[in-house]
Amino acid sequence: MSIRTSDVDGVDMIILPPVRDLGDGFSVRRALPSAHRRMVGPFIFFDQMGEAVFNSGEGLDVRPHPHIGLATVTYLLEGEILHRDSVGSIQPIRPGEVNWMTAGSGIVHSERTSDENRAKGGKLFGLQTWVALPTQYEETDPGFAHHKAHEIPTIEDAGARLTLIAGSSDGLVSPVKTYSDMVYADIALQDGARYQLKAEHVERAIYVVAGEVEVIGQTGGFATGELVVFKPGAEIILRARGGARLMLLGGEPLPEKRNIYWNFVSSSADRIEQAKADWQARRFDPVPEESEFIPLPA
């Protein structure tokens, strides 16, 4: 994990996440948390998954594993994932759909390629983020919500399209239930198209999924795979160089520090230790019809 400097006014830092090979042809870029920036608004984890290409008979197999104190948000650009969890949800996730899983006091889930898609092979490309929950909701009951692509609000103008995954922005409000002030959006820009990054949220960043963008009136740009964190209050107009795809994320920062260990997030270090002990002792509710699990890391 490294950062690079920028001459662009209003930029706090640019994080360059490394590519991590998870095996079986599947890699991720982990932009958050980093040594340089732990969170952006309530977002404490940001992974780009793939782009992976699976041959016939291959696929994703993330065995059951636990979470506490957060919500996971899965958003795919290509491919499909079959989600199963300990509250009984079984849900295929497809491009443009939003999977919001509230861990709260504790949930277990798996992420796999379905038998049908495994037989065919294909691509998998998407984003998974974790949103830390405010202290009053850290121990809320676990739950799951899935929203089809047509439910997610979108606006288009002059070659720019914004899809609001969660939170509020640009006069839109997503139907996805959230627990704090936030924004999470998918922005597609045609060559030369512009997007004005507004100051309606305290902390904001963009992750460049594909292409390159520049800031109008200033030198320098931002390239594929970079997480660009902006200074509070900065109003910036981005312009695509040859077309670009961005994820916008941010919101009100949580007032308390968050501890993070493996898949556990909490404002209490003791709660993290309890979750570790509970997972080792198999006290979490299991995912129905799944016997595998990921052991607690050493």
C-alpha cells in the first residue's frame, strides 16, 4: 500500500492499493483500510474484486465466515455471486443490484459461484465495501436486504450517469436502508463528460474503477485503481479522459474510533475479543446446509 502526491487543490491524498492474489485466478485491490487512511466517512473496507475470468468448472468459493458491527455492501459490474447467510437468505447477486447485509450482533455468510454458472465459466468483477455501524446500532439484530437494479435511482446528463447505490447525493435518495449519513454511487462518464463533486458530505473519495479523470482547471489526473480522498468542503469538477467509471463514497465520520480484526468491526476492543472467542467456539449461528467454514486467523 502506498500513496502519491498531487498538485490538485482539494485533494487530501491518493492511495495506490496493491493487487492481492487470493488464488484460483482471483485477485483483489484493497483500498481501505490502509496504513495512510483507515476510513472515509463510515466506510472502513473497500475491495475491488477481480476482474477474474473463470474457466468451465471454476468459480468463487468463499466459505462461511462471520461479521459483527458493520454492514457489507456488494455491488457487481460483471458476473454473479450466490450469497447465503445465517438468517436464511439465499440470493444471487447480479450487476447493478445492491446486496446490503447488516451484521450487527453477528452474522455468518458464504459467497460462491452457483453450480449453473460454474459449469459455464465466465467473468466476475465488482466491489465489496463494509460500512461501520454507529455505536447505537452495532449490536442490532442481523439482517439482509436485496434491491434489484431497477429500484436503484439513476440520473443522466451530458454523457454522465450516476447510480445512487446507498445514501443521498445529487438530489437522489437510495431506497437502501442505512444507519448514518453516507453516499455510495456508481458514476460512468463518457469521453469528455463532467461530474461536479459537491460538498454535501463531510468526507468523500472516488475510486477509479476504469479509465482516467482530470480536474478541470488544474494539472494532473487520477488513473485506474486509485482511491482519491478529497478535503472537506472542496468542490471539484471531474472530466473523463477517454471515458471512465468511478465509485463515489463517503459521509459523516463516526465520532468513535473503530477497531478492526479480520471480519470484525467494533468501537469496543473487548467486543472484538468476544467475537473471536465465539467464532472459535462455534457459537455463531451457521449458514444452513453449509458445513465448511473459514477458521479464525492466527
